[in-house]
Amino acid sequence: MNKLLFILFLITGSLLQAQSIQLEPAPTTLKDLINLIETQTPYSFAYSNTVNVNAPLASNLQHSNAINFTDLLTQLKQDQTYNYDKIGHTITVEPIAAQENQKTYRLSGSITDPSGTPLLGANIYVKEAATGTSTDENGQFSLQLPEGIYSLSISYIGFAPQEKTVNLNKNINISSKLEEGGENLDEVIITQNSKAVDIKKPQMSMNRLDMQEIKQIPVAMGEPDPLKSLLTLPGVTNAGEGSSGFNVRGGAADQNLILLDGTPIYSDSHMFGFFSVFNADVVSNLELYKGGIPSKFGGRVSSVLDVHQHTGSDENIKGTGGIGLISSKLMLEGPIKKEKGSFMIGGRTSYAHLFLKLADNDNSIKFYDLNTRLNYRLDKKNALSFSGYYGRDLLQLGDSFSTTYGNTMGNLKWEHRFSEDILTHLSLFYSDYQFNLDLNIKNFEWKSNIKSFGLTYEWKHYLSEAIQLDYGAEAIYYEVNPGTLAPKDATSAINFKQIAKEYALEPSAYIDVNHQLTEKINLRYGLRYSTFYRYGPQSINTYANNHPAVYNPNFNIYEDATPTGSIDYDSGEVIKDFNTIEPRAALSYALNEETSFKASYNRMAQYMHIISNSQSPTPVNIWTPSGSFIKPQLLDQYALGFFKNFSRKKYSLETEAFYKDIKNRIDYVDGADLIANDNIEQVLLNGKARAYGLEFLFRKNSGKLTGWLSYTLSRAEQKTQGNTAEDPGIAKGEWYLSPYDKLHNLSVVANYEHTDKWSFSANFSLQSGQPVTYPNGYYEIGGIPVPNYSQRNENRLPTYHHLDLAATYTPKPNKNKGWQSYWVFSIYNVYNRKNAASVRFTTNEDTGANEARRLSIFGALPSVSYNFKF
């Protein structure tokens, strides 16, 4: 019986192989041929998604109209692209393994919108290679691939995706203009443009927001705010309403590196935190790195906020703007020379001071800022660009007091492409922050500032399909004026005083390697070497045992130590120098196309510090460099995460656990006087900090209802011991809550596209109250009550929460040319929550009883704005 079955099997196999196959219509692709064979024979084909069945047939089939199956298989095997093996009634198709000498070529290009404006973050996916990349701030991308025919999928949020087929038999540069209208496509295509997790990239602890998302989030005053939008992300908090700065994973505001087109910005707010310095109309997008920070970034130990300005159109004059209740803005863009160069200029101003004048109020508060970006392509290998920003705030209280402050920055960049594999950027930048105070009632003025001059040279080098290098060098020179106190005229009782100016240089070099080890394992590892030199001229005090602050056990306080002498340093003479090796590493392991684990480690050094004992940075941002008494802050951060996309990327989940350890975190003795202090080291103590927690981000990426839910459970603590075993330090030398600790932080953001004309959005925020120090009792001296305070940050403000709603009305949603407009109606803090900005303890004048008074900034705040573009 077994012999009979075997003979029948041989006969059947022989008949099948001798069977003629009608090749009509003539197949042009492998998919056409497979369909013809499977419909005319019992054979079926098996192949992986690395086989491009839609590519043209590489074999020229020799036949009239019909061909014997055996001859067909023989001809297919002559194809040098795939192996064809017959196993029973199954034909397997597998790519022929690439030979060591197989040629590879560079696929590069640029992606723009219909007006020629480069799109940052556009996705390019190569189906056959199961790999992809995204465009840089100039809309450019580059990939190295083996020779072959590839299908490209190009996509960007809000634009219709494109499909391209490329025969990569040489270095090829392509350009694509994406058309607007991605919202009209079916759901499968929309998910290609979603905010789904990039499973395979080792980058973690990074969030990217584009202006489309930012403009949908309701905020106070009705003005879209890139910085306020960060507060909806996991691990990001602030000090409360109306406060400037933001805190990342328990870090202080001065531990954030804020870059605008690659240039550091030293203050991030207008009007004491009500507005950020970033105009949403001139910003393209922003990226916040909370951990796993690439080696190209350095100088801060908490986060990097990389903000990119909009690149102007090189084809048509365009404009956008908006008119709100207390501020308005306008941005214009267009070609300098068509398809060669472009300009963008934007301005914004407030007019709240006009309403004060109408009410016969002598006080005034206002701000304005200007942004610009110029781009010009010299030729195919060279391009120049310039980015600029200038902003100022003015606060005036009658004739008695006025202050002006703000940022200035400029960046000139030269882009040069040595080859398809090597791209460089050489940048020269300037940035400063100035604060001026005019106190008429005391007849004096106060000025302080920080200036920096920088040079960076960055290289991108594509060694192979699997390895990409990023390396470069940077040098920043700092000039810091902590304060100049000057009388306004001869009648002033104030004497001129100049706090010693400070000078420093921060050179560094870095290298990053992006390495695809296997189909599932991707690595990024690198090293940054930073140095820091503190220069004269300056006179530095010396103290006994090198302790500028000494503890007085009789009064249980720290006092200024008496200098034992001083050392005078000449101009250009090194006072102190430091150097730090900063290793970085990140890894991703893809379980499949939808799930991965990631891990990262980074060490970072911070040499510049803000001297402030306020929990939220004020306009009086006094920066100081590391030196004889202030050591550089050193961070070690570890993170582990799980990432997953669901339902064809309709939903995504990101979870991360992190731990941060910071050495040399400065703290201040109780009652520290920081303003106009020429010996600031006498009120400082060196300690350490740590933060750890779990972050959770769940997103819905497509459909009419989109948005995200973020939650962070974390702890941030500091420990500051005394100079000797007898000194108590802060909080008896034990761990205590840092001012930036927020145990719970929850945000829910939802956007609903109801119709073409109406869309709605909501934002709910809840976070633990800010740690503060309350009095826990009082005693009387001569009938005067004197409060007795608890340990540092042992108490909390009440829980902070609010709900914001907004509706957007577009009268003519299908109008794509000429004047287009929309209205935004919003209510901040819908249920009128009286969140505490601070709690002040005082005595009731009527009853004489002690009481606590809560200061709230906002109740419910409605607003409306009219926005337009043309």
C-alpha cells in the first residue's frame, strides 16, 4: 500500500510539472505571475513581506503563449533577485542573500508642502527594506540601501501621502511636494500619518508636538502656547498658574536647555509666565527630550527643548495671523528668489496696557517680540540660513517703578553636503538676556544680563545601511553681569556698585552612532566630552577650611564666614577648570512590528546655574558659572520602557520607568539674600538630588476623536548636608522634597472633528500641590508673634486642577486659496477652580487671629480670537 501511494505521488508530481501554463495576459510583475500559476495549478506560493511582488519581473520569460511549469521554474531560478524552491505543492520565494561586494547607494531627497516650504518630521518608509527615516528641519532625508527596486511611502500629518517607486541603481535624489487634504483619505491611510510609536528607533523619553496639535489645546488668554502644551505630556509640570518655566522629571527650570533653531534661550516667558516667548505661528514644531538624550546636546541635566522656526515658502507670498483679547500676531513668508530662497518674519504684541489707560490706571504691562528666518540655496551642495529673535517686556507701576527685560538671539548657519553620504552644518550664534529695573522712588537703576557667543560644527555621516554617525564640536563663550547698581542723578542716596562680572568658556566634542545590529535590535551609543574654563578678571575670596558659610549652633542658623584673604586673577587667567566624560546609550528590541522594549542611559554635566530661591523663575534670572565654590551639576539617568501600537496604529501606548541621580545640586541656607550679593557663595550649600517615577502615555491617533491621556507617578528629593559633622545642613541632612516634586500628574487632551466647520477640544489637568514650608506654630516676643516653621518643604499647596474647553469655527472649510479664517472660542478653568498660587500666613486686622490667605491667579476665563491666513 505504501509503495502504491509513493508511485501515485511521483506520477502526480510529474504530471503537474509537465503541465502547461497559459501566460495570458502577459505578467509584468511577480504578483501577476503568481496569480496565473495559482489559478491554473495546485501550487501555492509562500513569501515574506520583504519580497516586493509588485516590482517588475527581473526575468524575461521565453515563451509563446504557454510554458511548461518545469521550464518556467528553471527560468525563474535564473533571476538573481529571489530563490524559488519547491516543497511539495508550495513554492517558496526568498530574497537572495546580499553578497559582501553588493553595491549600495544613497537615496536622498527633500519633502515640502505645496508652496515649497520644507516639512520637518515627514516620514519616508521603504517597504521592501522594512526601514525608514524622517526629514530634518530643512525637509531633507537620506538613506543608504542595497541596489534594487523600492516602493516608498511618504507621509505627513494633514497632507495626502504619496507612493513612489525608485530603481536604486545609482545615488538618487528625489523631491516631493505633499498636497493638503489628508483628512479626506480613508482611515488606513490616515494611520500612516499618525503619532504612533516608532517601535524600532532606540530614541525614548522624547515627545514631539507640531503646531496643529498645539493650536488645539485650550489655554488661558486664548493664545496657542507651545510651552504650555508641554504641560500635557508625562513628566512635565510647572509651578502653577501664571508662572514661568517648566519642570521635567523633578528638575528645576534652569536645568532645561531651551534651543530656538539651535541657539540657547535664557528666559522662556512674557508677562511673568502668562505667555511664552514662542509665537505659535512662527514655530514649526518642537521636540522635548526628557531622557536618552543624544550626545549632540549638553550643558543641562534635566531636559532639552528643541524648537524649530517655520521655514518660509520659496514660491508664494503667504501670511497668517490672529487677533485676541489682549494680543495680536502676524506672520509673513515668501520667496527671496523662487525655488532658491525664502523669508519668514513674524511679530506679536499685547495691548492690555491700553485698557488700563482707558480705566485711568497709570500702570502698564505689555510685551512684543519679532521672529525671522531667511534661507537661500547657493547650489545643490550649499545653503545659508539665518534665524533671529528679539523680545521685550515692560512693566510700569505709575511713576515709581518700571522694569524691562527680554531675549535677543541670532544664528547664521551654512549647510554643506560633501557627498550623498556626508552632510555638515556650521553655525555661528549670539544670545543674550537682559533685565533692567528703574526704581524712581529710590532714584536708582539696576541692570543685569548674560551674553553668549557660540560656534558649532555638526557632521552627519552615513557609513552604511546599518550605521550612521553624528559627530561635531561646539564652543560657547559666556559674559555674565550679575548686577550693576547705579544712581540716576546726584540727588540719589545710592552709591554706584558693580558686582564682579564673570567670564567662562565651554568647549565640547561629541559622537553618536546609530547602529542597526539586527532586524530587531537597534542601538544608539555615543560620547560627549565637555570642558569648562572660568576666567578672570575677578577677585576670589578665601575662607578657613574653604567653608564660606558657617553654622552658628547658638542661634541654629548659617552665617557668612569671614574671608581670610582673596586671590586676584587677571583678565584671561583661568580661575577654575572642569572636564567631564558624558557617555550616552540607548537600545530598542522589537518583539514584532507593533511592540518593543527600550532602555537608555545618559550622563550630562551642567556648568551654568540660575541663582534663585524662588520655585518659579522670575524675570530676575541671575545666571552664574561654575567656579571655586559652585561645582558643575552631574546627572546619571536610567530609563526602561515598553512601547506598543494597537489596531493598525490607531492607538499607541508608551510606558517608562526612570531614575535620576544628580550630584552638586546647590541649595540655599534659610533666609538667603541673593540679590546684589557680591559674595553669593556665603549663602550656598552643595547637595545632591534624585528623582524617580513611572510615566504613562496612551494616544488615540486617528478618527474624528483624537487625543491622549498622560499620567506620571514620581518623586523628587534633595539632600543637603552641612560642611562638617556638626552642621545640620538642610532638613537635618536628610532627604526632603524638592520644590519640583509632584507625586501625581494627570492630563487628558481630546480633540473632536464634529463637522468641516466645527471642531471641539478639551484639556483636563490635575497635579499634586507644590511642596512649601508652612509655620507649625508661633511664639511671642514683646507681644509680637514670631512664626516657627516646619522642616523645608514639609507641606503642600492644595491639589491643582482645571478643565479647559474650546470650539473652533471655520466659516468656509473648503476654501484653499485667498483669505481663509477661523474663530476660536475658549473657556479656561470652566468650573472656576481657585487654584492656590501661594498661601500667606498673616494676622486678621479685625479679630487679631492668625489666618492663612490663598492667592489665586485665575478663575473661569473666557476668550475669543479671530485667526486668518492668506
